Amino acid sequence: MTTPTIIDAAARNELAPHGRLRAGVIRAPEAGVFFVAVGEDGAPHGVTADIFLALGGTLGLTVDFGVFPNSGECTDALARGEIDVAFMPVDDIRRAKVAFGPAYYLLRSTFLIAGSAASRTIAEYRARGKAFVGIAGTTTLRAAIRTFGGERASEARDVDEAVARFGHGAVDAIALSEDYLRAVQPRFPGSVVMEDAFQETSISIAVPKDRPQASALVAEFLENAKAAAAIRRIFDARGLTGEPVAPQGV
């Protein structure tokens, strides 16, 4: 991992005022580009956990993970200063709460849709008039509601609940990131991942507002990690060889 030439002690203390790096991650049944799986030992496993362990190692800090059921609850915990750093999809509502830095991944949000007549475009799904489920407090659900209307939407607290509702036929679509839906789709024969995306945004590193030195420090770390292909190696080690890392400067 490429590290900053000089690790500024004041910036590190602003980032981790309790002397340990408290990092927020989001759980799901299986790990993906964004979500982590939680092992029997209670430890999170996945791309974001790996990046935070690398950040802690670079800064000489032990990492304490806060595992959340959804990114909305993680955002609010970060805004309250209950954790020090997190990755999350970006939208204007979150920009008002936390300070974002660079991205490690560019996100497409879409639907997994049930049925042999599953729709592959936004226009086709809009015409079906069916119900969908998304994860409470997320940019993806907010974008789906803007696109298809709130009267068709329902909220689940986490990915497990959303997938269960879909599997039981309570809804005919799940709103999630395209990469995760493609991993889930084989479990539901006859379903399709909608070709159109109703949201395109970044998954970016974030810290609480009013911590400018901390924000600069994590931004430098992440850009260095992208330049050194360290994020690429993390993706590849997790079997995500086909997923692109966000480019420099994004």
C-alpha cells in the first residue's frame, strides 16, 4: 500500500480522536463490492473492511468496526460522530450530513425483477404497476421512489429482509446495486436484472463534517491506494476481477 510521505499527527488525531479507527461497514448475506459478510467470529469480511484495515495499518491505528444493517443508519452514526469513517453511496441528502472524499467504485442502482415477462427497461417496468422493495434510508431507494413513485415502494431494514420479501412474492422487484443483484440473481430462476439504471453515483469515503484535516488525510490515502493498484488487488482477492475501480480524481 502506498502511504502518505508524512503522516500528520494532528490529522490522524482529528480522524481518530479516541485513538482507534472506528469504521462503519454495511452487512449483507454475501459480501460484494460494498457490502460485507459477517463471519461466525463477528468480524466483517469484504472489500470495504479490507480497505479500512489497510487505512488503519497505514496510520498505525487499530480498526474497530461498526456493522450496520443499512447505509442510512451508518450515515447518521457518522454524522453524530459515533464512528470516524465510512464508505457510502453519495447523494445530496448525505452531502448535507457528512463530508465526502474520493470514490473507490462507481455505482449503478437498478432492479432485480421477477417473472418470465420481467421488464428490462425503466419504461417497461413503470408500465407494469408492480411493487418494489428497497433498503430504508438509502440513496438507491430514494432514487427508485423518484423514478417510479412512492406508492409502489416498500422499505426493508436490511438486504436479508428485502431478499426474503422478493423470494416470498410480496414484491416483484428489489432495488439495489447492479453488482450485488447480479450476484443474487441466480438464486431466483426466471428473474432478470433490469438493463437500465435509475441511479448512477459513487461510493465514496466520508468523515464527519468539520474535520478538514481528517478529510484530507483519508482522501490522500484513497487516491494513493488507487494509484498503487492496492484497491485493484483487494477487488481481485475478493473475486471481483470484473468490477472496475473508480478512476483517479473521482
